Amino acid sequence: MTGSTVHGLVSARAQVSPHLVAVEHGAEQLDFAGLERASDAVAGRLRALGVEPGVFVALCVERSAAMVVLLLGILKAGGSYVALDPTYPEARLNLILDDTTPGLVVVSESLRQAVPATEIPLVSPAELTVHSGSFEDPDADPERLAFITYTSGTTGRPKGVMHVHASSVYLIGAITPYLNMGPGTRFLQFYPLTWEIQVLDIFAVLASGGTVVIPPADVDTSGPALVEFMHDARITTAMLPPALLAELIEEPALPCLHTLTYIGEVCLPHVAERWGAGRRFVNVYGPTEVTVAATASDERRPGEAPPIGKPLPGREIHVLDEHMRPVAPGEPGELYVGGTGIARGYRGLPELTEKAFPPDPFSDRQGARLYRTGDRVRVLPDGNLDFLGRVDDQLNVRGQRVERGEIEAVLAAHPGVRSCAVVVTGEGPDARLVAFVCGDPGVESGLPERLATNLPPVMVPSAVVRLERLPLNQHGKVDFKALARHEVAHSGTGGVENDTQAALARIWEQVVGVGNIGAADGFRALGGTSLQAVRALTRIRDEFGVALTARELLGEHSLAGVAGLIAASDRAGLTALSRVDAPATHPASLHQRRLWMLAKMKQSASVAYNETSALRLRGRLDVPALRLAVQDLADRHDAFRSSFHLADGQLYVEVAEHAEVELSVVREADPAELGAVPVDLALAPLLRAVLVVVGPDEHVLVLVTHHIVADGLSIDVIDADLAHCYAARRAGRAPEPLPLNRLRPRDHAAWQHATVDHPALTAGLARWKELLDGAPTEVPFTRLGSFNHRGERLDYATGPVRRRAIERLARDAGATPFAVCLVALAVLVARHTGQRDVLIGSPYSGRPCPEADDVIGFFTNTAVMRVRFGEDPIPLKLLADVDDHAQEALEHQHVDFGEIVRAMGARPGASGQPLVQVVLAHQGPLRPKAGLIGLECTPELVDNGTAKADLTIEINEVGDEFVIVLPYSENVFTRPVAQRLLAEYAEVLDELTTFPDRPVRLASQRKED
């Protein structure tokens, strides 16, 4: 019977995948085996406290891994749960407690004050984990009530929708394959438990073997911090309200997010276009009474949002008229949902249940029912449903369905109100509730507090407007359309005290649409909504460089209070990289100073940092055009006209106005030998170009520069600009000039010096010290001599099968191929040194803004990755830890590597290389922009006989395979040993991808020569 209940599905998954991460909340992770043990303990304790089938447990806890444990424990014990939102007013919570009469309330210590005082026993989550041992559900009844959620009611009382296990199990079985959920899925847990969405973002995720990712409490999920969290947490799948998406900007980009769904409201076309580009964008439709979803669609035409779609498997859809007769194809009608997965009905409301869940006249199944949605739709020619609006008085406020009657009942109960009406004004993120009342003068001033005391926040109108009389339509009924058009005049109290307040008031006025805002006005009091707060926060960040939260903006703070938070905030990010008025001769960057010192000390080190690229050209080459294009590179990019000079102990870069680059044409030359010639850093140009003639229509173009002016990512910029210049010169014209306001290396150098003491970098350095505390700073390789940068490189092509296996493991672990390759390298080092704590250096882009991506320069910084092996390390867990570390390293990539070395007190030691002697460089596609018009171009790897570290693994994407390059130091390894290391590295990758849930073997079965 494991598949007949929600907890049974999760238990079945735990048997199959015990070591996969089931729940993640900040740094806390709980695998399926741990989730099973913990929920069994809760179930046993609950049974001892009297929880059994038919008994409710009320739940008022913070979102956490423990929350998921509690939900499963309650279900295993046979009970049903109801969530209490601590933000609800006491009157609302009392209604829910009276309706469900729970046997006990599970409440966090920090939320006890939010739960109304009753005779119901209160239990803390910690008290439920004392029981131990497995637990067997004695009555796995699919028709047993799992949980209840409350929706707005027309009578003024909320309606309790009863969700049985069968309806949830159906939804899990239908939605999981539709959204391609499975091991590797990392689903954002966004919605509160007062919504039924938990069936999707908790239970379906767990049943499929995915990971429920819960944002920590300090993440403001209503603002830009949510996007940052989704990026850092590598979210692959999420469901978010369209009104929130309308306010959010995808910064940083979310490459892991391949499926984004939304529910509950119409998505504006431009929002769908912005968030749907490059990923699957799914409209899920379903009222609470059908348990999350009845239909879905990802069919999106450019410039449009998806329709509400077609029925999920097992659902039956009918579009009927007022007499429950099918309408003609394409005609509008009311949507009824039948088939599997309908809720049981409304608790304690049999008449309302009978009205909303009529018998199904189209079914032969005994007891079959329909649910009457109240939504007007029509069937499109392609079979999709088109949503047209409501047929009743229900309102939709930013995805939340609200009964007009429930709000009006609270208003009408006030003795000074004669009549009232509630409407929604605005659309999408600007939608808000407005209440209109007729009554005694001044009655409107006391109503907001009354509404807030009796209704949940989403149902509290943003404004209460007093009218002499409500407008009526031609039928003598309230004209709600006229009310929705009524201009609601908001006005602040006026008066600001300083420039910060004045600038902040302008932002609020633009966002909320209210004039004359003053120091004493509050954002919410002015009618500001949570989604308007997101818009305001973005403006505040742009204007002041300060990251506030929606809670701070929507809380008790007045404009003066928020201005004070801005003034006192130390949460500013790094100053933006921008073009500065810097002279041609300017101080070198921190990176350049470090590399220049290394190159000065050892010529072999300087050669090791030569950037040599070779491009084989087949076809009729226009040599004069190529000669001009090479000169264009130097003319267009400061990097190649640079030279380095020491003066008064300070390293300066001098950028010449012009530097001649000669394209040498030779008959015979080895690109490796050309790349082994030292580059004189004191003499511009820092670019050499050689064209090797192989045959009449075959050449090899070799370009040699130095890492001090052109890092690895700069090669792509060189390739792209050379192609542009060659095409122009071949056509007999000069290339289009670069933008006048483009960034240059000198701008980056000035930015580095200006931000060297920035609090963000200081905090980043402190975090690096924490991450690396206690780590060994030397890898104990057996050495043949002192390190002198002499080396060799080997390469190995994985083939497409092994590449796909690596990428599949990365997806299953919710990580990246980089993390897989990093763990494999750490395993290799551990096997050959006995270390169980391994540091590996990895180059990070270091480019502070997208505009820097087109600059040839030295931005790359070294991040230090730490891999620690515990007892019986499992690859999937290792990958999660390593990927987390990699993401955090990305946050602190602008902390100079030299500063990290000094902070750690690391010395060169026997290796001559401080802190890291092993490097992993995941290079991505091999020179994707290399190409000259009219020619077949093939990039070639060049070995100039040097090594930057004892051992390096470079991963290049070539076609449908990975090419693994192993540069090694001749002072550490002989060629036969290096060959075996490369072969063993491939074997480790195979072991990880074949047995991701088995402990990694760390003991070496080989001996080095």
C-alpha cells in the first residue's frame, strides 16, 4: 500500500535512494534515510500523544527541514494537519481552530505568541523527536484526510477544503512526469503551507527523488534576494506567482533553472517573454478544490504567455452553460473539472459542498462528481483552454483567490457602515484591493485596523474610500466596473528633512502613485503592496547602492526610518566597474603586480604564462588582409600596446599610442617552440604573430601574448575581433570601430585599487579564512627536484558516452560538470598522497560586470576549492558540498588570491607554490569564436614545455566530448607516471558516474614509479 498515501510514496523513494539529499535548508541537509528515520520518530511520538485517523494536528512552525519531517510524521501517524499562518489575525486563527478542533498544536517556541490561547495542548517540534525506531502505518487508506486548507468564503467565514491522500497521490503521479522531475531536481519551496501547493513543491519533489530547497529565514523571498538565492542554491525547477516575476529581474542569471511554472493568475506577455526565454515556462491551472492542478501548458508563442492548457492525465474537463450543458466548440462557458483527484469537499459545509461539487452527469462511475470552478473559459482550435475571467464575485489578487463577500462582511459589521463594496484595481503586479463604504463621516479611518484584525494580509484592502452612495448599473445592482475605474486619491503628509529622504520620497511616489510623501509616511500605509515594494527596492539599490529587504520596507518604518536604514547600512555591494579618466601610464592591477614579480624572479615562470594560440586554416587565405587584421588587434586593444615598468617601487603600465605588430610568414615552425620564446614585458607590443605555411591552401596562425595582459577568456575576444577585422579588410574596408565608452584594462586596475579596502572584500577575505581554516597548504607529492615550471602536457578524449555520463551525474546531484571533475581530481590526489583534505586551485573569470566580457585583459583570479573526505564519502553528497563551495567561491571571486595566501600564512614550501599545487581549469568550449571568413578553421592545443603547477587538469569541450589535458611538472612526475595519472583520472570519473551512491575508494591500488 506504499503507493496509496503521500507518505508511502516518500518512504518508497527512501528505500530506493537513501543517500540522496531530500531536503535542504541553508547549510542543513537531510537525506532520504535521515528523513525517514526522523519522520518515523515523530509519528511514534504523535501516536503516543493520541494522534490517529480522524485527529487533526495544527502546525505553526517556521519553514525548515523540520517542517517537512513534521508533515510526514503527522501523516504516518494517521493524522491530518492544518497550517496556522502566524501572520493571520487572532480572529482568523480562532475560526480555523474551532472548525478543526485539533488534538494538539505543534508550534515553534518563537511563534507561541502567535497562537491564540485555547485549551488545546501545545507541543514544540523538539518534543516530537524523542521517539526512535521505524514506524508502520497500520491503515494506509487513500481516502483518509491528509490536510485541510482554508480559502475565502462568500458568507464571511473561510471554507476548509478537505484534501485526501488519493487526490494528492494522483497529482504527484500526473505532475511529476509532466515537469520532468526526478533525482537531480532542486525545487524551490516557495508557497506557505496554507496553500495546497505543498503537494507539488514538497511531496511530489520527494516522491520523485528530488531535493526540496527551502530558503533560509534571512532570504527576502519577495525581492531580488530571491533571485540571488535561486542562483546560489542552483534551483532547477520553481513555481512562482506571475506578479512577483513581473517585479523581479534575472540578475544574476539562473542557468540551472530549466523549468519555471506559475499558477493562480494571468501572466503578462512581456513577463512570459522575459522569464520564458531559454527555458520551459509552464502555466499550471487549478483551484484549491482540485488539489493544485487540473490543466497545464508550456505551449508559448513568442510575445505571449502560455494558455491554461489541456487536462492532465486522469482529469476530465467540461465547458458548460448555466444549465450544465456543453457549449459549442469555441464558445465561452463555465469550466467544470472531473475525474481523479478532486477534493472531498468543504468541512462542515454540506450544502456548499453539494453546490460546488455536483454529480457528474457525463460519467458512469458511481459517486463521480465535478467541481464547478466559477471560471469562464473557451476551448481553442488546438484543444487548449483560454481563460476569460470569472462568472461570480470571486476576486483574484496577485494569484490569491479572494471572496468579495468575506471582506464585505467585516466592513458591514461596523455600525457606522450602511453599505460597502470591494473591487480590484490595476492588473498584474499593480493589482490591489480597494474597499468603498457609505456611512458616517470619518468611518473610513477606523476600518483598516478592523480589517487587519479579522482578515489575513492578502485580504486587507490597500485603501478604504468613503462615498456618498455606491454607483449602480442599469439593473439596479452595484456597478463594480465603475468602482474599479474610480480614481483612488492617496496623499502623503508632506515634508522631508534631508536629501536622502527627498530622493526616497521620489522613488515611493513613482512606484506607489502617491504625491506629497513626507518623512512620517509609511510605505504600506500609503497603499504600497509587497510587489510594489520589490520595485521600490530595486530603485533603492540603484539609487543608493544599498540592499534593503521587503520586510524592512513594509514593516513599521516610516520614510524617515527607511532613510535611516539606508544611511546606516553597510550592505552595499562593490562599486561598479566603469570607465575612468585614467592616463596612458597608470598603476598596474593587483593581479598584474603578482604575476610580474613571478615572471621577474624566474624566466621559466614567465614562459609558463605565455598565452599561445594556434589556428589551422584551410582554404584560400588573404594574407594582406590578415596582416592588416592583426595590426587592427593591437590598434583596437590597449592590452597589446602595453609595457610594464618599475618606478619608485611601484609597477606601472604604459600604453603606447601605436605599436607595430609584424605578421611573420615562415615555411617551417613548431607552434610549441614559438610559444616557448619569452615575452619581454618591458617592450610593446605584447603580441607576436606568425603564419606558418603548410601548403598552398593550408596555414597555421600562431599568436603569442602574455597572461599579464590577456587571460584565457581573452582568447575568445581575440578570436572574435580578429574574425571581424579580417572580414572587413578582406572586403577592402576598415573594421567598425569599438564603442568609445568601452571598458579598458586601466579601468579594471583603477577599480581594483579603489575597492581594495571595500567592506565587501574585507568580509570576503574573512570568509575565505573561515572556509580554509585548518586546511593543509602543501600536497605531499614525492618530488624529483625543486619546482622550476618545466613540464609537459598529455591529453585524452573522453568520447561522447563518458561526457554524457559526467553531465548526467551533475544533473542528478544538482551540481555542475565542474564539480564532478573537481571531486574526481580530489580523489586522485587523495589516492596518491593519503590526504583526506585537499585544496585545489581553480581560475575564476573575475570580470565584475558583463561589459568587461569584451575586454582583452587580465581579470582571472584563483579561487581555492576545498574537498574534505569523511568516512565512506558518497559521491552525490560530495558533489553537493563541492558545488556549494564553488558557488560561494564565485561570490568572493574578487578577493585577490595573493591576499588569501597572505591571510592563510601559506609559504611556498618544497613545491615553490604557496597554498595550491593542484589546479582544475574547466575551460568550456574550445575557442568557439575562432574562425575566418571563407576558411575552414581548427583550433589546436599548444604545449610549450612548461607547467604552472605540480598537477593540472584542464577540461575542454570539443564537439560532443571532453578533451582532458594534463599539464604536469617534470620535477614531480615522470612521463609514465603522468600517463597513468591521466588514465586513472578517467577511471575515477567512470567510478563516480557508475556508482554515485556508493562510498568512494580513496586507497590507491597503484604504486608510482
